[in-house]
Amino acid sequence: MSIRTILFDLDGTLIDTNELIIASFTHTLNNHYNLDYTREQIIEFNGPPLIDTFKNIDPDRVDEMIEVYRKHNLSEHDNYVKVFPNVKETLDILKERGFKIGIVTTKMTESVNRGLKVTGLQDYFDTIVTLDDVAHPKPNPEPVIKAMKDLDAVANSTLMVGDNSHDIESGQCAGVKTAGVAWSFKGKERLLRLNPTYMLDDMRDLLQIVGV
């Protein structure tokens, strides 16, 4: 069955928040708590929910660390965030052709809405599933399944697009097709090892995949 529904991760897939995320982790861990994390180590924290990352670092100070991170992230947000190349053009065409499109993210609703507003993407999506909407975030399939339910979509005509292992695994567990993006901060090769159905070198590659 051909693809009719496309679900996107947000950060690192549609909008470039990579440097914001690194700055927020650096501020929290190195500046605020005087820990000594390298940029390479911090890149690895990009993707999983904050609670998982900070639980591994210091289980006793998880809530405190999340608060420091989020405060910095929101105060610096608008200085960093921008849309990746050819995202808007691709979304315009998908909307024109009647595809259902949604977002599935591990971020909270407030920061998702802010990112969409700053980048002018707020009116494109038919559903947005955030950390606030699920009991089990990606890589669990629950968020992808919820988005499909919202859109009356079926797995064999749905595609999940993302820049992180969590996106690919969540999609695979939900039984949908998956696409990695070559501009993933952690590198294309790492995503290819997860055997996504497709790999996008440019967001416009998506149009060819869905037959536009």
C-alpha cells in the first residue's frame, strides 16, 4: 500500500535545535554542576527523554537538573532554532497533495509549540504527539500508534521520519515504514545500521518516496 500518512520527529529532523541542545546540556552539567562532559559525550544525550539522561547521570537530582536545563533551553531557544533546508517546500507539497502529516516527539508541548512558532511551521500538522500525551515515549511504539489513531491511519500506509535511533525503533515496533535523515547529528551511518526503510539525503527525497 502506498504511503498516505507521514509522521515526523521534530528536533534534528524538521528543525535544527542541535546547538541549542548542546548549549543547554553544557550549561546544566558543566557550568551549573561543575561536571566535565565533552561535546562528543553531550551529543549522545540528544534524542532520549531528559529524565532518562539525567537519571543515568545523577538519580538524586533528576528533577533539579531538568529544571536547570529547561530554563536555559527556553531562554536561549529563539536565538538558535531554525528550519532545516527544503522542509517548508516539502511540507507545502505534501499538504497540497492531501497527505496526512503529524509530529511525534519526546519534547513537552510548550517547547514544541514554541519551536513550531519560531520556525513558522505551526499550521502544517494534523496531529502533534508530545511527551505530555503518552505514558511511554519513543522508542516505545505508543506515540506512533497514538498519532496513527488520531489520523485514522493504518500502519502499512504510514511512514515515520526521524534523525535518531528512537524514531526508527518506535516506527519499526509500531509496524510502519521508517526513514532516517542523513543530516542526523549522530551521523547517517549509525541510522543505517538500524535498517530504516529509506534514507533521506535531502528532505525533498521524501516526495519521490511517496510518489509526488
